[in-house]
Amino acid sequence: MESQDLEKEEPSLRLADKICSSLFSSYTIDEIMDIVREHRDKSVFIYVRRDDPASVRILVDSNGKHCYRCGRILMVPIPKKFVLLEPDKLYFEMTLKANIMLALRGAQERELHH
């Protein structure tokens, strides 16, 4: 049974790695943290399509029109806690990666890091 679970998780892990790699080649952790600080009152998302993980971008929801999505298009909230409340670059990066993985697995929004 464990090998079946691993086989299911492997594609998600590979896709999460591709998305993270694309994200961090476009933005540094410091740049992402600065975006969150600059837009502290707004939701900030990672926007990427599952079939095109290389074209990941950061979207600031200025109008409140966007929300978490985990289907073909991913809208993954960027966690703010380790930027605004308890600044810590390492924990921020870890929770950001965790949110991407959770979204790929179809987690409920309440299960994500905020």
C-alpha cells in the first residue's frame, strides 16, 4: 500500500519542484517577502497552470476578486506570518513550498499556511 501512495505523490512532488524552481529563478525570497510587505492588506498569490509550471508569477489581488484555486490553474496564497508577524526567511520559504504542495494535492484552503 505504501508504494501506491508514493507513486501517487511522486508526480505532485516533481511538479512542486518545477514550480518552486521556476518561482525562485524569477524572484528571490527577499523579493517575494518585499512584495508581501508592500501589499500587507491584500492577498498575494502564486499563479501558475499545472501544464506550464515554468510560467509562474506572483499576483497581487488589488480588487479582492481572486481566491485560492487548486484545479488546472493554481492560485496559491503566499503565507504572510513569517514575513509580517514573525519575520523568518527560512520558515517563510518552507511554508511557501508547503502551500504549493498542498494545493497540488487538492487541500482545502483552511489547511494552507497563512
